[in-house]
Amino acid sequence: MRVYLDNCCYNRPFDDQSQVKVLLETIAKLDIQQKMRDGELEYVWSSVLDFEIGKSRFIDRAMQILPWANGAVTRVFVDDAIRQRAKYFESVGVKPVDALHVACAESAGCDWFFTTDNGLVKKAKAHTPVRVANPVEFFGGD
């Protein structure tokens, strides 16, 4: 099974864990990452992740996240086809960078696209064959 985690997933463990929702998302995301590390899940990295993480003002976080790029089964680089598909996602209300993430996941043949952005889940899931979901949903929760 092939998965793509967007930037907000990679950053979730750095958020305030006193909120139950955030804590559950962190636990689910870390479990997904363990499955990635163990080879149970293939994961995809993209130039969009490089861009977004690279512009982070939190250098310490970026330095912990960027090494994940090395274990990805494939790296997707934005091309004209991905840009065109992202324009479609934008037309249904998805923000430009998020649209690129979803288009990259689609291009790489991902089964799952994980995000902690509930608005992105709502806007994108009806428009792609990739299952767009919060990480908690992977384990049967919402």
C-alpha cells in the first residue's frame, strides 16, 4: 500500500498535545510512520514537501522531517501534468499548495493521502481516486 503524508502530518507531533484531537492524530501519524519505517507501507515524497518544509521558520523541525525523504519509494517532482491536475483541485476550493500535494499523491499512484487539515479532506476526497483522510481514519476512527 502506497501513502503520502502532507506537511501538516509531518509537523503534527510538534503541535500542542494537550488537545485530545491533536494527540490522537499524532499517535496515528507516528504509527503510520512506524509502518513506513518497517516497510509495511510504501511512502512517497515530493518536491512540494521539500519546498514547504524548506521554507519553515522552525529549522529544528525541518531538520527532523527532511530525512524522511531518503526512505521514500519514489520522489515526485512537479511537472506540467501535476500543475494541470492541481489547477483542477484549486477549482473545487483546494488551496494551491495542498492541490499540488494531492496531485503528486495521485501521480505516484498512492492509495492514501494523509492530512490533518479537515477542510482539505472535505474538499479533495470527492475529486480523486486516492483516499484522502485524517491519519486517525486509517485505523478505523474519524
